[in-house]
Amino acid sequence: MGEQQQPAITLEKVCKSFGEHRVLQNVSLTLPAGKIMVMLGPSGTGKSVLLRCLVGLMKPDSGRIFVFGEEITALDERRTADRERLFALRRRFGMLFQDGALFDDMNVYENVAFPLRQHTKMSEREIAGRVDEYLAAVGLPGRGKLMPSELSGGMRKRVAFARAIALRPDIVLCDEPSSGLDPVMSATLDELILDLHRTYKITFVVISHDTAEARGIADYIGLLHKGSLVTFGEKDVILRSSNPAIAQFFGRSTEGPISVT
């Protein structure tokens, strides 16, 4: 996917508040290209806001964000040149939303083809080849004529993955991909992330509450609590950590520094 010598994502002291409520506080991390990061944390700790900042949909109050060495926080959408560069950077991202966010009035094929028609000049034959490739990659070959209403929850997530990678992004952001799925289907989806990662060398940023998912797929693990990055690092180092917040979160304990209120 290119530029592998550069970190995929670098955050330097990123802060974001809404009124008096601090959502992100001095968040700093570096994620190497081609790795899978799972960002854990209780609900309302700023994980989804972090994703919006990464793609430039939301601007931090302070701090800097780099995508493959280019500072996305330095771009001003009101300036034509910056706006074009920002859109170019956004095209390097794919996004998997929590509910899949499929278009219910389009069949599976049309859902996956949509970003290709919107953002490329590919011919319909080229689009058909790309759609067939990615439906096969997510385990749904020949299912293009099905409507979203005919799909199970797990199948909808698979179609959403195919659409997220249709433009061959460098980074895919996943907002709680296993939300609403049973443990077996969640494990199947984790295997899909690993398969896509191996096949297409994509960098994944996965927002999750699921510690089993973090253990299973992560190269890097972060833990956000009340907007602060409690810890971040390679999975094996984090899992050996004596950090009480890590112990509480992975131990599913009500006692510890993470408030249950």
C-alpha cells in the first residue's frame, strides 16, 4: 500500500473538548504501518471522537495528527488546496461503522460498488471485477444480488468490510465491529480482519470493548479512560503490564481506577 517506512498514524498531545467536557486529553501514540491497533475503553471515553479526528472530520483543539507523515491537523478545509489534500488523505481511509451502515435500498453488489462509482473513473467492468474480488475476500462470493434485509448480522458486517476496502485504503477504521454479534460470529469477524490484514497489508484501527478481540487480533493495544490514554504499546508488553487499569479492564473487575458510574 506504499510509504511503509512512515508510521501510519502519529498523534502528538491531541486534546478535544466539548464545552467543559474534556473528551481527549494529551493523547500521544505512534502506530507503525501495516499493524492492527485495538483501542479499548469504557463507553464515553472518546474512542469514536478519536476516529473522527483521525480522518479530519473533527479538528482537535490542540495537538497534531500525522497520517503517513503528513499533518492532517494542519489542513484547513476552507482553503481550496488544503481541501483537496484533505480529501486525498481521507481516501486513504476505509471506515466500518458500528451497524454496518449499508444502504437498505441497494443490493449487496450496489453497496460495494457505490464508493467506486463515487470516487473513481473505473469502468463498470472494472468495478464488477473489484466487487467480485472483495465479496470473495469476505466470504460472500456470488451474493451480490441479495438485499441487506436478507442478510444476517454477520453477513451485513462482511458486506460492510468489502465496501470499506473497495477503494484499497491504506488504513481501515473499525468502530466496534463485533457490536451486536454473538461470541462465535465475533470470532469469525476477527478472523476476517486478520485475513484482510494478511492479504492486503492494511493498517487497522479497531475501537472495541472486547478484550478477547484485543488478545486475538491486536499488534498494538491502547486503553482510553476519561479521555486520557492510560497505556499504549505492543500487545505482549501491555498484557504483561502491572498497570491497575489494564488489570481491571482485562479482569472484568468493578474495583480499580476505572469508574463504573
